Amino acid sequence: MNSVSINSASIVASGFFANGPVDTALIIGTVVAVVSATVGTFTVMRGQSFAGHSLSDIGTAGGAAAPLIPVPSIYGFVAVNVVAAALMDLLGVRSPRARDVATGIVLGGALGLAALFLYEDTTTTSDSGTVVTVLFGSIFALQSSLIPVVAAFSVAALAITLMLYRPLLLSSISTDLATAKGVRVRLVAIAYLLALALAVSLSALTIGAILSTVLLIGPAAIALRLTKRTGHALLLASGTGIAAVALGVLLAYDSVGWTSNGQGWPVSFFIVALLFGTYVVTLLVTRRQPHRNA
């Protein structure tokens, strides 16, 4: 990327469409954006954004442990997040308050392990960029061999969400109504947490563990400000996430020509900035139209 030359008459830098890492980043980023938007829509509707944020932090332990084994970080993120999701459900099944306490307990323990593994990464491995990659992501560094792995986990997360679409939607609106309708609310909640764990893991792989919540919650929050129809929200959130990832990759690629050292700015920064800016604009617009939130 250091040899990229910018054509002042074009938004797209030379070589963008013929660059292997860019192609891989766009493929993985697009798939992850769809999964994050789909699962994230229900996360916002269920009021479990804290659980999503906690899982993204908890996954740091898995991402940091992966280089020590060594295996690709995606396996570490998924393994730790799935176990954490199970513990969060087992420790806090009685009430929302108990679930928050359970989430906090699991989060604290996982962050302690993350501190240990990150220390080991910096002192025992030769890769000095592991910490930055785990925390903030490095989508241009992802290997094309990860595409089938990402696709498999993505299909699993989407399959869980779509198979449980109606009971998940009903329990997200009202657990009492869902119970009265014969929905097995506990089973739906466990399945949802599994899908959430997978979605957060994929998001962490793309833009880092610390920032992954933005890709999970941002597009969904934007979509649900603009429409109250779940199907429309899923489509709008997916489109927003895909656009943010694609434009973020493009801006990061172009930014190589903006700096004197030719290093460019992180993709994660652009994706987060785009989603944050879009949400602020959406919030301002919808506040002027109270009937949308009725």
C-alpha cells in the first residue's frame, strides 16, 4: 500500500480494485456487517446493548490467547465469547438485574485474563503488533484463507437468528406475551446469546475487540430510529453497515496518500467515525419528526 499514488481527479486511489488485501477486507467486512446488523437489531430491541459491549470486551481474552497457542484470533474470540455467553445465562437467569450482575462478574474475570494474555503476547511472542490488532483490528492484515471460516460462523449466527425470528421478535417486545403464546423464552434467550457471541466475535475480528460494539449496535440503532418495522430495520441496518465498511476501507486505502510517512489511517477509525456521524445526523433528523418515535 505504500506505493499507492492518488489521482486528484478520482475518489478511488490507484490500484484499489486490484489489491488482494483490499478484496479480502471487503469480502469479510461485508459478511460481518450483515451478521452484525441482523443480530444487532435484536440486541437493541431487547435492550441488551450492555451484553453486546461486555462480550466484545470479554472476547479480548480469547483474541489475546490465540497467538499463544497459536491459532487465528477468530477461534479465540469465538471460544471465549461462547463460554462467556453460557456463563452469563447460567448466573443470571432470574431477572434483568441478575443478568446485569452476572454480565459484570464474567466481564471482570475475562478482563483479568485478557491482561495476563496481552502481557504474555508482548513478552513471549515476536509479533509486537498483536495487542493493537486484538484491541483495534487490522482488516487489511486478514488472510483470504479466513474467508471460509468467517462464512461458516456467519451462516451459523444468521441461521440461529432467522430460524427463531418470530419467537425472538415476540420475546423482544414482551416476555410475558411470548410466554402466554407458548414461546420457550429461556431457550430463545440462550440461542440469541449464542448468535450474539458469534456476531461480536466476527465484529472484533474486523475492527477490534474494543470497537466491535459500534459495528454491532451502530447500524441497528440508526435503522430503528428511521423505521419501527423489524424487516425494514434489518435491511436498512445491513445496508448501513455494508456502506460504512466499504467506505471505511476505501478511505483507509486513500489515506496512504494523505500522510508524509505513507502509512495511512486505520480502517477501524473510519468505520467508527462514519457510523457515529450517521447516528448523530439521524438522531437530529428524527427528533424533528416526533411521529416516527410514537
